[in-house]
Amino acid sequence: MKKSTITKFFDVLSSKIYCCLRPKNTVSKLDFLKFNDGNPINYMSNVWLRCWRQSFVLPLVFMAILLTGYTAEAQSIQGVVPVQTPLLGSGVDGDAFAHTPNGYTNVGDLFDAVHPNGTHGVLDLTTGNLLYPGFTFFLQDPWGGDRQDPTIFTLSNKINDNPSTYTWGAGQNPNKNEIQNAGAHFSYGDPTIQTVVNGVPLVVNGVPVMGDPNDLWVLFAGDRQVTNGSSYIDFEFLQKSLTLTGAVYGAFNPQTGTSPVIGGSGSFESAGTDGGRTIGDILVTIEFVQGGGDANASIRVWTQTSPGVYEYVLHPNSDFLGNIFITQNTSITPVPFDVYGSDPNGTGVGGSYQVNQWAEGAVNLTKVFNAVNNDCFVLSTLFIRTRSSGSSNQSELKDFPGAPIQLKLCRDKTPPVISALPAPTTVECPAVLSFATPTATDNCAVKSLVYVDVTTPGNCAGNYSVTRTWTATDDCGNTAIAAQTINVRDTVAPVITATGTPTNGTLGCNPSADAINAALGTATAMDACGMVTPTFTDSAVTITGCLRSQTRTWNATDACGNAAAPVSRTATWTVDTVAPVITATGTPTNGTLGCSPSESAINAALGTATAMDACGMVTPTFTDSVVTITGCIRSQTRTWNATDACGNAAAPVSRTATWTVDTVAPVITATGTPTNGTLGCNPSADAINAALGTATAMDACGMVTPTFTDSVVTITGCLRSQTRTWNATDACGNAAAPVSRTTTWTVDTVA
């Protein structure tokens, strides 16, 4: 027994004697937290007082506890760790298997060979799989005699050095520093299991110490290659991440919960800001001193010892009564994995540990980290390694069986709180949805606040709802969700726009079917919430005489049943293929005017015309020819033409006016025999008539026949005379100058 333990023994003994003499009501009662902060002797005194009241047997038990030696380094503290997994708690008993040895028949352990699938262990011995992935980690350092170890420290690295200055690579270590297998299992306390220390159920102030579901425990174990010499295995628990750089990893192994490092070299990266760590980080060391005896466990806490200076400070294990266990194997231990090439069964599967070749332990991390009232405590990394000595801060780091294990184990179970979001709202489609942006708070720290939008379709494309769900996650993975829903509705009808050629739909005459269709046109429909294609119907063609009309009406309904106001276009046209008929009239009807008519008479003779058309009024137009002159005869023709609105041309109709232009009188020429008209005596009547003569009339415009009159015979004695006078008037009434011939003769029959 160490000196400190002996001193404490006498302190306890004197305390017990004193307490036995004190009245009952003067004994102070210390709770568990005060015990942790105080002295184990005070704790034993209180327990002694209660036990003195109850029996005289238990003082011997507490003497045994004292003899276990809660010194700065715990030696072989065995017992039952009150954890939820493995089931029934875990025995730190120098035996890796549940239900053994005696005294642990109803306690779990690392392995369970009694029940199928390892019910009361952490490993399924049937399949080799971990029963609690994410909480159990098994590191295996490749070993093969003289082969290179892929993960050793390559420089003179110390425990107090900044981890970011550590370097690593392949190499070999002295066999006393060689570690092949190490593991850790994390579990919370089980309130149905009582803590047992060295075979004695732990009681504080008369109250059994049960597992606390808020306490995070770690069960750990590690081995050494040889049992002679001193070996030191560190289990470093860091609140911030520590990772390797330059490592080549093998495939993730579900049977170990890790990815093995198979090559590479490099350094370490630490997120710790206090000299590469975080104040309060814990270093638990298993110490095999001088190759034999009980394994020790020491606990160091990362502490700022002066401004800017940090180091691991050793804490007495008496600070952690009931919260730390440690022991080594006391008998040959077969295990289901390789142990430095040992093969006790000759099967190539499994190995066997010699006595004192491995150690196991447990630490209540919540209590050791003093995180009972720190809901924001996070355990980020576990780093397992060996070093050259235990007590010296100058001891060199040697071997590590694998990359630092990333844990992210949290005490915080309180989810974040997301600020209130608006109640569901309804907006008209289309809409730019405007969601509120909440804030998130957490009792520790919010890591992220993200959202996911989920659209729920409605009965049509324009009716739907979008729910934005916000998820706030804190640094420990606790989540809170809050959602806001916006309902989108389509209640506005489309708007139809129709166009055609020509714009007014009036086509003219005799259009083609394509032209009519173009005039009826096409239409588009605009809808705020989606594409809508209008449909149309054409009315029957309406016939009014030669006029035709047809109407095309479009309708459109969007996907949500909103009907647009109908839009129509009407095409109108004329069907006319028959030419007009011209009728011309004039005065006189035959157009023959006579002589020297006036202009108005000529125009009246040329006449007027009308045109008859089945499809509408048509006014004929005329052209007059130039006046044709043929001697005194004049003629002029007026020709009418008419074309209806559809371009049908009437047969031309003409009228011709004829007239005479004559203002010169005829000239009469009379002749007779004899020329002078003197007949002589007693001419005959014929001779008289011949003498009176005949006459002709010459007229420039036509034949004129003169007429004559004979005067009575003038008798003067025997002389006789008679005058014949001719007159002639042409067709235009121009009278010729009268022309006469007088004949003279003698009537003398008397001798």
C-alpha cells in the first residue's frame, strides 16, 4: 500500500472513532457531487456512520475499499460499470467475457459467449459485427513480426506538445511500445444498475449510486506485445477534432467501426485552440509498470498553467471515486481476433493473451470532464497511442493503432428553437412565393438552419401548395423543425386575343377558302399560370343576296377550369360572278338628228345609259368618239362600260348620233332650146316647153331637184312670152337663188 493510502487509512480510522462518539444529528451528510469535489476519507466517514447505525459488518467492507488504494494512480479498481450497453452493465474484472468470473455472473462485458449473437457484449461473436455501431470502435494495428508498422510517431513528440506538430509514418517501435488492439465503447448510464467498486455496491449518504442516464461512460481496453518492461497506453479524449493528414485509408470495416490506415505519412490537424487542445481535455493512461503487478490508471486534465502555457496536469483518482475503473487480465484470455500472431487453436482465427498482457477500464467522462452541469459538452475525438513512460511529461509518443476516432458525442439533448413562422396563407397564381426567414436559437450553438421546399400538387396545375420546412441543427445533431405553407390558387380566367388578315375581316369578292380562313383568323390565350390553347367553332355561312358572312368564336379554359370570355371574328365577302347589263337610250331613238343640230341635241341623241347588276348599283361610264366627217355628214358614237364591285365587266353598249352640217344654198342651172329662148313663129307647145328648158341644182351636201313654175303667157300683140322660174331648196333648207328662162315667140297665123 502506498504511503498516501496508509495516511488516509489512519485518517479514516480516527474519523470513524470520532464519529462514533458524536450525536446522530451532528453528522453532516454529503451528497455525491460534494463527495466528488472532496476527500474520500470524508465519504468513508459518512458511510461508516450510516453503517454503524445499521450493522457492525460493513466496516470491514470499507476497510477493503480503502485498501484498494485511491491514489493519484488507480490500481486494479474492479467493479460493475452501470451502463446501458452492454446489457446488464459492464464488468471491469480482468475477464473480457460476460457472466464470468464469479461475482459477475449477471453482468455484461466486451464479449458474450453464453448467449447467441453476444447479447450481453458489444460484439456479435457469430458474425463479428459490432452490436452498437457508432458507439463501439476497435482499432487493429497490423502486426507481422518484423513488418513495418504503418502508424508510428516519427519525431520526438511529447504529450504536452501541440498535436498539430506531431508527425507520423511507417516504422518500427520497441516491442514494449507496440500496441496491436485497442478499443472503446461509449454508453450512457443505466439507472437500473448500481455501481459496484471492488465487489461492494456503492452507496452515498445511504442512497445506492445508480447509473445516471445523463452520464457518458467510456469502456476501453488495450494490449501490449510483451509483458516485461513498462508499457503505457494513452486514451486521449478531446473536445475538438484531431485528424491525420497524408493518410491512405482502406475500406471502412463494419466489424471495427473504423477505416484502417494502410499507408501514407504526414502530420496531425487539431481544431483545439488552447495549445492545440481544449482546456479540460482528458488523458487517461493505462500503466503497466516493470512488466508486472496491477495495471494503474492515471487521469490528466489539460490545464492552462500560465499565460499561453498549457499542459496535462495529473489529478488524483480520489477525485473520481466510483467514476474510474481499471484492471488487467489475470488469466490467459482467448479473443476472437489476432494477438501478435498467436494462434492457440491452430485455426488461423483468434488469438490469446497471456496474463497481464492487456488491460481494461472505464471512465465516467461526464464526471471526469466535470460536465454534469454543462449541457453543451461535446466529446469529439478519441486518440489511442503508446508512449515511452508514464509519469514524465517528456516521455515520447511511440505507436498508435489507427487514426484518431471521430466521435461527436454530446451531452446536449435539447433541440434548437426556431422562431415562429406565419400561418398558412393563400396567394393568386402566379406568385413569387415570399417565405419568412426564421431565426434559430440553441442552448449551446446552432450549427445550421436550412430549409427544404415540398410542393404538393392540387387538382390542377395552378392550384398547389408549397411547404417550406426549416430544420435547425445544433452542434450535437439535435434538430428542430418548423414549417410555413403557402397555398397557391388559380381563379383568374385566361384572356383570348384573336387576329386575322385582313384585320377587319372584310374580304371583298369571291375569296378562296384559304382567304376566308385567314380572315376568320387564329387566336392565342394568355394565362398567368400556364399555357392554354383556345379552341374555336365556325358558324354557318350567312347569305344575304350576294353578301356572305361567317363568324369564328374561340373559347379557352385553363387547367383549373377558369373560362375565358369568348372572342369572335367575322369574315364578310361577296359572291358575284355575273356581269352587269347596260341599257342605253337617246332622243331620237335612232340617233339621226338632221341638219346642224345643237350640241345639246347631239348629246341627247348620243343618249344616257343605266347598268343593272344583281349584287348592287353600278354606274356605267362612257367615252365619246371623235366626230366623223363625211362630206356634210357628221357622226359620233358614245360607248358605255360598266364593271361591278367584283370586277365583272358588262358588255359595252354604244349609241351613234348622225347629222348634216349644210349652210350653203344649191345653185340652179337652167338650159333650154334654143338657148336664148327665142322661138320664132307659131312654135309648138313642145318647142315652147323645150325653149323654157330644164334646170338642175347643184348642192354640196347632196342631190337637189329644182322645181319650176311657168308664168302665164304674156301676149303683146303677136308676140308671146312666157317665163319659167326654177327654185331649189336643199335638205337643210338652204334655198337656191331662183333661176328663170323666158321664151318668146310669135303667133301669127294670119298672113
